[in-house]
Amino acid sequence: MNTEETIKQQIADNAILLYMKGSPERPQCGFSAKVVQILMACGEKFAYIDVLANPDIRQTLPKIANWPTFPQLYISGELVGGCDIVTALYESSELQPLIKAAVGKTHR
């Protein structure tokens, strides 16, 4: 499987997936740390991929997603966005229903 296929499989296999720098326990950038805090506040489990430990993914994903920066949050297979968009959605209470709906789909 090439890197693009791997990324598509990761996105398909995880209802909530965060491509980030570092891990939720040890984020390696402030933007990744902020998105992790928001996701944890939403109270659902999420998967993550450390792009610093996966240079092929770090290089390929921005081309596929047409999104140049990290973190990148995917919910139900769709790119939600990066830190600013995730923060805005959370503050307007629009993110929580997206997360609940994605988790609900996986439990059916």
C-alpha cells in the first residue's frame, strides 16, 4: 500500500482522526495541543497519527487534503479543518454534534 492509500485507509477506519505533531499526551506544537484539548473536552475517544514520526504522511497528506498545515481533523471521513476552524466550531457548539454523530455511526 502506498502512502496515499494508507492515509485514505486511516481516514476510513477512524470516525474521529487527528493528524497532529506529537501525541495527545505529548503534543509537539501549540496548535496540535489546542485541538487535543478541544477533542478531550468533547469526551469521545479519537485516533491520532503523529506526522513527525511519519514523514511520508506529513509530506503527502497536505497534497491530498489540499490543506497545507497540521493539525488536520477528520470526522466521518471528512476534513473538518485545522486549529482555527476546530476552535471556532467548538466555541459555537457546532463541533460536539459532529463528534457525537460520528461516534454514533460506529456503534450501530
